[in-house]
Amino acid sequence: MTIAWRIDSSWYRNGDGHVVFGGSPLRAFKLSDAGVAIATALEQSKPLGAGHEQLTDRLVQAGALHPSLSDAVSPHEITVIIPAYVCNPEDLPTLQTLITQFQNHPVIVVDDASPIEVTATGITLLRHPTNRGPAAARNTALQQVSSQFIAFVDLDTSITSENLCILASHFKDGKVGIVTPRITSRASPSIIGRYEVARSPLDMGLKPALVKPLTRVSFVPSAIMLARTDAIRQCNGFNEDMRFGEDVDLVWRFVDTGVMCRYEPEIMGVHTARTSLRQFFKQRFNYGTSAAVLAHRHGSYAAPFVANIFLFGFWICLAFWLPLMAGLFLFAQIISSFVVLLRTGDNLFHACATVITGIVNSARLFADAMTRVWLLPALLISVFYPQILWTVLLSFVLPGLFEWFRFHTLDPFTYVALRAIDNSAYCIGVTIGTLKQKSLAALSPKITVWRSRRAK
């Protein structure tokens, strides 16, 4: 099997070239002389000689190396499944347009007890007598599939047949079971539409990734998702008990069985944003309710914040405005990081950049956790520690302003306000889900004790 490769944006080699840093989370790999030659060929996009598989497999599993797109598969090899709940007359022409896009594919539409009867020609149309949700609709269609691959495409999304077929080239690697494109928000003049162009909940970013829990891309949405038919059947399809978060659950079950899931931003689809503030709030609230169920089923995979004990101590002390203790934790974090990086062969410049990047990223993640998961507990704690209100306020405002400077969509006040509503709605959903599950697992961070790891 011949595959062209791309190195990850985290890729870095030290001065003598015998240590590669890369992946998510960042790892170090010691290279033999033969490994140095392979790494050089990867950096220069040259063909690899025989015997590269052991190293490239390790790099791929760490997320430091990604396969390139290659020849498209035939449309007949991909069955397109469209779960449809049609409650507006405008949805019917949208569905027909979507079906027309995939006229060269086998297409199965599942009418999930829509209030408006679904009619379409040239496809397989299945109906549910009662509404059972998108997971059940996809599973119903799955029973009728005879092709090698499946594409799940939601009614409010769009992607070309050509892009689907190119995306499926990732299945040349027999270990890959799921691939998703980048899903951006469809341009819209509405305030919410303009906000979602910058911050769509379905957009996993600009960088390709091996999808794994607790990494840079820890899940991918099923709004547009390609999967191997046999692999998804072996995993028993989507969990029909989950109305929301069923795609996250599926991906994590795939990962647990050793099946690789990939995110490919070179291929893009579009998604229609919610049209009203009420719909916007409800969507984020519903997403939040799935967190407790995912935490119950997958434990620390659903942790809202992941850090080693020094970084966690630093941010907690800073949240309670204890600068001396925060400084001590930060000093311990910096020293520990430098010791580990320099022992693995890193140079001082890259070690400094890595340490700073790690602290900055953890700041963003901590602010997200504070406003998306811990907001209500923080407000309760503020009765006894009023200073934490400043932490909450800064966690809303500073990341919002940073994002606004990057995207310059809307005015800064509106953008920060919508972002605050976004995170608060999700947090209310998390809280309701936690109460229903009678478990605090969805609120629990994952804290690791720092361990020195030699280069592998």
C-alpha cells in the first residue's frame, strides 16, 4: 500500500535531527540513522524507501503524521444516508437538492415521523411511525446498506459528491474506520450566522488530526461523516438511547476497539446555522445535556479540563486570586517541563516555545471549563469567595476578545455577548444532565502527576 504523508503542524526536529517532537499530546521520538533519513524524506515530501512502516506507524498513532488525500473512490461504493425530520415546507426542496447532489450514489432517506410527509424519487425511502431520533434513523438505514462505505449527511448540511469520494481515499489505510471533513457554517447576514462563521460547534479547525479523546481533536460530528460499513456494524451503530452526543459516543467506541478516526479539513462541507437566538440557545443546551451521559459511559474521556498537577494547581490558585501559591505552581511547571524536554534532546529555543504554548493553551482550556462546565458551581462558591467572580468575568471576556481579534466578525461587544450565551447555554445543559445522571463525572477534571517520559 503506497500512501503519501503530511507532517503535523506540531512537528519539530532537534539540532542533530535524531529526535522528533510532534503529535497530540506532544511526544518525543528518538531516531536511528535510518529513521533520520525517513524523517528527512517526510519533511521534503519525497517517496519513502522500504522499511519505513515501523516508524511511520508510530508517528501516525501519535498524531505527528497524517496520510494525504489520494485517488477518489467510485460513488457507487458510498451509500448516502440522510436522516430527515421535516417540520418546515422549506425542508422538502432542501432534501430534494441534497438527493440530486448524490444522484450517482445509492441514497437512503429515513423519514423519522416527520410532521410533513417526505416524498422523494430515485432513492430508498424508509419511515419511522414514531420519532426516534437521528441515531435510530441512521441505524435503520444501516440495515439496508450493501456498499463498502457509508456517508451520513444531515438535512441541514451539504457536501459535493466529488468531495465525499475524495475524502473516502483515507480508507486506503485499512485501520481507518471513520473520516469527516471540516464543516463550516454557511454564510448568512444574520448576527448568529456571522458569529457561527467564526465559531461553529461543528467546525474542528484548520489542521488535520487523528481523532482521539483528550487530544487536540477529541471527537468529530456526524453531521457529515464517512464510515466503513463493516466497522460501524461491528460497533452496533449509533447508541439509540442518546438524542445528542451519539456521534461522540460512536467515535470513542471506535477508538476503544483500535479503529482509527480521521479529521480532514482539506475537504469541506457546510452547515446551516440556527436562525434565532432561541434555537441557538436550545442547540447549545442540548449539546450540554450529553456531557453527563458521555462521562458515565466513557469516564475521563469527557473531562472538561486536562492538565498535570502543577498546571491545575496554578490555575486553581489564580482563580481564587492566590498569587504566591500560583507562582510556586507555575515555577514548578516551568522547571519540570524544561527538565523533561531537555533530557529528551530538545534545544533551549524550542523548549521555551513549547512551555509557553502549553501554558497558553491550558489558559484557554481552563477558561472554557470555567464558563462551559463550572460556571454554576463557581457562582455558588462566589458566595464565600467573591473574588472568583472576577475569574468568571475574565474567563468570558478575554478569550472572547482574543477570538474576535482573530476573526473580526461582528463588533467585539456582540461577539463576546453571543459567546457568553453560547457557553452559558452549554453549561446549563451540563448541569441538568449531571442532575439527571446523579453523578459529578462530567464536572471532574483529569489531573495527572507529572512523569518524566524518555524519547521513544
